[in-house]
Amino acid sequence: IALISGATLNFMNGFSAEQIIAALPTSTCLMGVPTFYTRLLQDPRLTPELCANMRLFVSGSAPMLVDTHEQWQARTGHRILERYGMTETNMNTSNPYDGERRAGTVGMPLPGVELRIMEAESEVEQGEIGTIEVRGANVFKGYWQMPEKTAEELRPDGWFITGDLGQIDADGYVSIVGRGKDLIITGGFNVYPKELESLIDDIDGVLESAVIGVAHPDFGEAVVAVVVPSNPALSAEAVQAVAAEKLAKFKQPKHVLLLSELPRNTMGKVQKKALRDTYANLFT
């Protein structure tokens, strides 16, 4: 699209706050993931003046915290446009370019894209959480030479089972609450990691967090919070105390781990599978 429109691309091999800060005054659009924005917010050079030439900031690949949206707008005067897509489907939803960009959501289905929230074979009531399925000309025809995987994820009538968990509000805005594989079932109760991560990330002294399920002899799975402190004085006990005050017992982490950083792929996505593998024997 950039080539067709005659635009110039400033392609960087990896994230560098220094390079982005240097490029902002002569750029008009930044395509990033939430980690880009949280790290840029730590730089005192991020000001409205630095972003004066910018037209649009876009975020995708992972859900962005409402707090990050609010901090970015306060620091730059720009409201980030968050959207949702996949390799198998291209873009599915987007907050509007002209209109309300609602923090905590990925906007509404794009023209020509159908989206529904399912539980097993039935569509859930509006506002309830379920698996996101999409259908449209944007959806691929199947996995190359993998007919069994294609049959598992692409229904005969064209609906693609994304594996993402989400909900739709009364105004049609879609929110992503996590991956189906990340859902934690502890003692028979469903725990959605994003709810806990949002709570933990709001604690003073926390930079970011990831909540995972780990095998447990009594509960099947136990909730484990992996936390990156921004303040070295932060303790695991302080995190657990906030959780105990604000969450039902089954949602509270059985263990809190403090790490210097979270494992990520080249796109900046947190690799929860790597965390689950590393701490698989924490309780067994």
C-alpha cells in the first residue's frame, strides 16, 4: 500500500526508542505494538512538539491497556487507533479513523467482514465472552497442505475460528480478552488472564505483567502472575495483597514471580507458552 500510494517507508530491523524518537519529526504514521508505546512513554523526549508532524499512531498484534491509551494521549495529544487482524484473515476490525476510538477495544468489524462470538456451536448473548469467529473475503482458503488443521479451524460455511476470546458491547465495539489457549480453568472456574493483568499493571511499582495457568495437583491449573517491577521495592506479597482485596478467591494468583523482563517474539508479543513451559513444574 505504501508503494502504491507513493509513500516513503522508514523500515527498522527492530524496536529502537532512539531511532523512533529521531524519526517522529519527519514521519506521519507509526505502526506499532503495545510494547512500542509503553517503552516510548518512558522517554522524557516524548512531547506534543515531537509528534507535531504525526497524523496517526496505530497499534495491533496484542491488546493495549486503557492506561497506555490515556497516558499516550496526555503526553502527545494523539489518540492511538487500535485494530485487530491475523495472518489468516488480514484485518478484521478497527477503531474508526474519524470517530470515537474506544480504549480497551479493537473497534468494529470492517466493511465486508462478519464477526460473531461463539460458545461451542452457539452464538452467545451480547456482552458475553466467547470465541471470536470471522467470515468474509479477507479470510484465507486454508492452510497449505494441512487439510486436517484447515478442517479444525475453518468451518464449511466460511467462518474462521480465530482462537481469540472476545466480547461485543452494546455499540458494536469488540474487545479481546485473551487467547483460548491462555484461558485458565482452576477448580472448575474460568479465569481470563487479561482481567488480572489489567489489575496488576495498575499497581504502583509494576511495569507489566503476564498471567498464566500452571498444572496444579488439586486445582487442575493454578493462576500464576509473572510481574516485571518498575520499582525494585515491589514485592510478590504486595501484588498478592491487592489481588486478595479486589478479586474472588479462585482468581487470585497462587504464586507471583518477579522477573526483569517478559519473553517476547520479534513482533513484541509476550510468549506465554514459553512461560508455561519454564514454570510447568512449579506446583508438581
